[in-house]
Amino acid sequence: MPQPSRLRFSPRSIWLAGVPFVMLPLFVGLYLLGQNPIAPLIEALANEDRLERHIEELRQENSGLQQDIDALGPGRFGIEKRARERLGWSKPGEVVIHVPDKR
């Protein structure tokens, strides 16, 4: 008479099957004691979304700044021109005249 075959489980399958049986009572117990274990997870996910949006905003700002740098062109001429226009800088010995806008 043949012997019935025994089921063999790998350590990984035992571990995967056992985790829910340990974690579920742990979460329920913490919840009943007034310590909601889910709230920090939800807060972390919301924080992650906020940080991803901020990263995207910074990438767009970085792209705009890179376009400004590229528009200045090679050499110092573009930087010097931008400094003169926006900051009113001048070279030694130059006289800067500011003309007010007609409004």
C-alpha cells in the first residue's frame, strides 16, 4: 500500500502565510489600546505626495533658470548685460542715467 505524500512548505511560504496572522492581531490590539497604527502610514503617504509635488515645482523652476542661463549666451557679455539692465550696475568711470517710465 503506497504511503500518502506529505505536503512540503518552503520557509518563505510559511513566513508569508504567518505574517498576516501576527500583524492583524497586533494592529487590532494597538487600535483598541488607542494607538492607531494606520494614521502614521496615511500621514507618511500624504507627506510623500506633497514632497513629490514640491520636487516637480523645483524641477520646473530649475528648467526656467536653465533657460535663462542659456539665453545669456557664452562668455561674460550676457551676464554683464543682465547685471546692467536689472541691477543698474556700471563699469568704473561710466555714468548711469535712469529714465522714469511714462505712466
